[in-house]
Amino acid sequence: MFVVQDEVVRAIVAILAAHVNRAEIERALLKPPSAWQAYEYYLRGVEAYLLHWNRRTNRSLHDAQRLLEQSLAIDPDYARAYAMLSLTHIHGYLEPFDGDHQSSAAIDRALDLAETAVRLDARLPMAHAQLGWILLWKRQHDAAIAEFERAFALNPNFIDGRFAYVLIMAGEPARAIEILEANIRLDPFQPLIFSAGCMGLANYMLRRYGEAVGLLRECVSRQPNVQAPHLWLASAHAQLGQLEEAKAEAAEVLRINPGFTIEQWKRLAVHRDLKYAERLMDGLRKAGLPES
């Protein structure tokens, strides 16, 4: 019986694959050449953004933005390119690369681009997720969660680790851990900033400082030039009374961002419940990071 079942499954898969491939080819042939040019620039923009995560310079971020803008110049109705361009602008808002850092113009631009992506393609999960990501930084926690949940309703296999961070900021670190664990089961190759970084932060917020240290150490060892995990690790070490290690991580924060202050970081600590923000700030002070 099982042998027959396997043969039937293989036959169905082969037939479906043939029909899907034929349909995709026919649909592709109907697209004008300009659509393929827009897609090429989109892919190059995505690649440039991923490279920026390692290079982390003003130029590398602007390279990604330039390529995505070229994609939209060719196809002004390309929802994916709008969503991706929105991501680059919110990244500039969050990270100290240039004048966009914590600039109201930068976050407003990111919001406008994300809303445009949703308007152009309301069934595109990444558009809803990107809009949810911007709404978090606008401190609209419930609206942010709703947009991510719309994305997952559109495609139950869609994964976006940023949802876990949204939940942490909304005061739901335990649910964030559940989401991250489910994501890892669906895709074991999750970006380290989520599988270890956000997982560590969620544990920190639950006062599981030892678990947080182990996860965050893994994150900073493989992504040494990303500021946030060093911050979270410095705070976790400090809460455990490991002040020498905490100060070493604080020094890494200042290496990446010499102008860092706790006062400045507060503006990006978009916790709904301020007790969670204060829990992190307390660790940063113990680690010796400057207040202002």
C-alpha cells in the first residue's frame, strides 16, 4: 500500500511541476523586457543591502538604495522594490551611518514607501511585514503586530524574524521565543541576529541572564560589527555581576559607535512598557556606558 502511495505522490508531483513550470514560462514570456530589467536591479539592490550588513558604511547603504531606486525608475509599480527600499531607509534611521540616523524625515520616507508597497500589492506578505516594522518604530505596537499577522495569514510559510523583536518591544518576550523557535524549525538557517540576538534579548527581558549571555556571545562572535548585540550582551554580563566582561562589551559598542550615549539609545528603545526599557538601561549603566 505504501509503495503504491509513494508512486502516486511521485506521479502527481511530476505532473504538477510540469504544469507549474509551463505556466511560469508562459507568464514570463508575457512580461515586457523592462520588467526583467527592474527585477535585475531589485536583485542587485537586495544583494547590496546584504553586503552592507558586513561592510556597514554610508556608501554600502547608499549603493543598495541607488539600485532599488533604479528598479523603481523602470517599473514604478514594483511593490517588492518599494518594500525593500523602505527597509534601507529605516536601517539608515536606526544605525549611525549618516544624517538619516534618528531623522524624522528618514522614518517618514520609510513609512511612505512601505504604505506604497501595500497599496500596490495588498497580497504581498513582505509588504505587510515591512509596514509592521516601520509602525513599531512609530511606537504603534498593536498596528505593527497586526501587519505582521496579516503577512503570515497571506502565507503561513512566510518567515520574518523581525516579528519576534516587535513582540519583545510590545512586552511579550515569551511569545517572541516561541516565534523564534518555530522559525528555526521551519528554516534552520535563520539570520543570526534573530536566532541568537533576539533570542538572547528575549531571555534578558525574562531575567534569564545566563541564557542571554550564551546566545549573545554567539551572535557577536559572528557579527562583530553590529552594535545592538554588543549592547544587550554588555547589559546581561552586568546583571550577572560580570563587570569586566560587561566593560569589554561596552568598549565594543563605543568602537562601533564612538558617539553612543544611553540617552540617545533611549529614543530607539521603543518598549510599550517602560519597565522593560529600564531593565536594559540599568545594565548599560552598570557596564559603564556614558549616560549623555
